[in-house]
Amino acid sequence: MDTKIIYDINDTTLTEAAQTIRSGGLVAFPTETVYGLGGNALDPTAANKIYKAKGRPSNNPLIIHLARPEDAESYCHTNETYYKLAERFMPGPLTVILPKRDIVPYEVTGGLDTVAVRVPSDRVAHRFIELAGVPVAAPSANLSTKPSPTMAGHVIRDLSGSIDMIIAGDDCDIGVESTIITLSPVPKLLRPGLVTVEELREICPDIEISDAVLNQHQGRPESPGMMYKHYSPRANVVLLRGADEARQAFLADKSECGMLCYDEDTELLKNRYALAVGSKDSPKEQARNLFAKLREFDDIEDIKTIYAPMTASDGIGLAVLNRLIRAAGFEILDLD
Ligand code: TXA
Ligand code: MG
């Protein structure tokens, strides 16, 4: 299939992209979190095309993207908490799971009776969804198991030839996917993101945190996506738990390995295969760079292992750690 890549983004080209969605095609588009692979959320055939293009199991449900929080009324059974969350965090990087209405096909929800809704704040995403005139089902626009795409080039590499169109916009500002909270039946964090647990607690004081956020899940987790291998570059990722000095000492003679470092690791960064993910003090910066750096290691032919630090687990740090632990397939080496 010929994939049309749109570099010149304006109302004319976005109208063409919107038309492609309405006629059952697939369009990748930028959002503030990561690039999404969109299709008409009311069309079971479009949903199946999405699973196929990504190589994703069809029991791993898709998020429905809307232009406005109140549009959720047509697709799920909302409640007071939803509107409180919407008022504070939408448009923005928050996804809320609620009981679905019949109009949403089971192909989109992976067979579940709930549906995930999100209202992106990114200007291009918003205009594209508004012009589509239908809800847009969109997972991250990467091949399944690969790090999520934060730059147009990542999407072009993974999906050109297998989808209709790519809107090649700017790099994504946030860099990790939206925070996911389910309200069905009680508030529970399923995936951490830029909207933190601490912030969500101000609206849902008794919010629980799913075990699957930091642990390998036994059986079927609340969020099917947590079950699968994820965010993995070609080389094997290993997390190092311990003080910075212990990590620096451990890596001193590992110059043939990949190393994901903080900006502050100045000595380590002299190594050939060392890449900086951002300042140790800025989880926000780490979130923005994480997936792009993991993908950069794929371009280095000979590395077999990538060592990375265990990052902080509070605030936005939890989002970074959640992705890193999965990228490492839960492989953690204790240095202390
Ligand atoms: O930031 C984002 O959320 C990006 C952009 C494109 O909007 N999208 C994204 O979609 O990350 P995806 O498909 O890569 O991740 C969606 C996650 C999956 O882990 C899926 O299992 C979970 O949301 N999910 C979706 N619907 C669900 C539901 N009804 N119940 C539980 N988990 C659900
Ligand atoms: Mg994804």
C-alpha cells in the first residue's frame, strides 16, 4: 500500500485525512503524548485493520479519541467523577475508562464492556478529530512490542507501506502515553503518565494503584496492555538498582554495552554507546526523551545489552519507571 505522508499541515490536508478516516482508512497523527494510529471507532473493520497494521493482539483494546469531554456521553456511561476529572485534566494526557454504550463495537474494546476515552490537547490532533466527525480509535502508532513513537520518523519507519496516511507533525511534547484511570467500578490507576497519582488523588482521594504498574502480573490484568512485552528495543534492557556511584562503578568496564544515562553521568557519557535521557532531577525531560533514546540504540549494530538506571518512582517518575521496567522485561540487577 502507498502511504501518503503529510508534511504541510493545514485545514485542507487535515480535511483529506479526516475523509480518509470516514471512509474506513487508517491515519497516524501526532498528539501531545505519542503519535497515534487512528481509525473510525464506530467501524469494526477499521479496528481490525489497526490491530493488523500494528501486529497487536485484538484483545488489547483501543482508546477512543474525542474533540470534547462531553462527546463521551454518546459512547459511554459517564458520572460525576468523570466530569470532575475532565474539568481539571481535559483536554490533556488523561484517559478515563467507563462502561461502554452499545454503539461502540467490541472490536474496539477488545471484547470488554468498558471503553477508554481521551481528549487530546495537541492542536493538530484536536483539529483532525474535530474534522473527522467520528470518534477516532487510536493506539500508539508503533509496531507492537516496539517503543512508542514520539517523532514522525518513528511512525514512518514502523508503519509506512501498511497504512493510508501519516500526518508528520512535530515531536511529541510529553513523550510517554496518557495516564489511564478506570472508574469502573472504582477509581484505579492502570497506567501512570504526566498526570500523576498525587494529582488524581485530589479528585479521587481513595484511588488505588494497579499492581501491574510496577509488577509483573499473574493472570489477566485490568488493563490487557500490561500483559504484553512492550517498549522493547532490539537489544536486551537491564535495569540497575542502587546508588549512582555503584552504577557508575558497575558500568566502568562495560564499554561494549549500551548505557542509558543521566546528563549528570559525565564520565559514563564518554563511552561510545552511552546516551543521555535527561537530567536526573527532571523526570519530565526523561519522559520526553525515553522512547526516542531506546529507539536510537536500535541503530547501533553490535550491542546486545542496554543498561539503564532505576529512575525515581514518585510524580512523573512513576511513568518513566513503568515504561523502563517493561522495556527491561522486569529484569533488575541489584547493585547494593
Ligand atoms: O497517550 C495515549 O494514550 C496514546 C495516544 C495515541 O493517545 N495512546 C495509547 O494507546 O497509548 P495504546 O493502545 O498504546 O494503549 C492503550 C492502553 C492499552 O494498554 C490497553 O490495554 C488499555 O489502554 N485499555 C484500553 N481500553 C481499555 C479498557 N476498556 N479497559 C482496560 N484497559 C484498556
Ligand atoms: Mg501502545
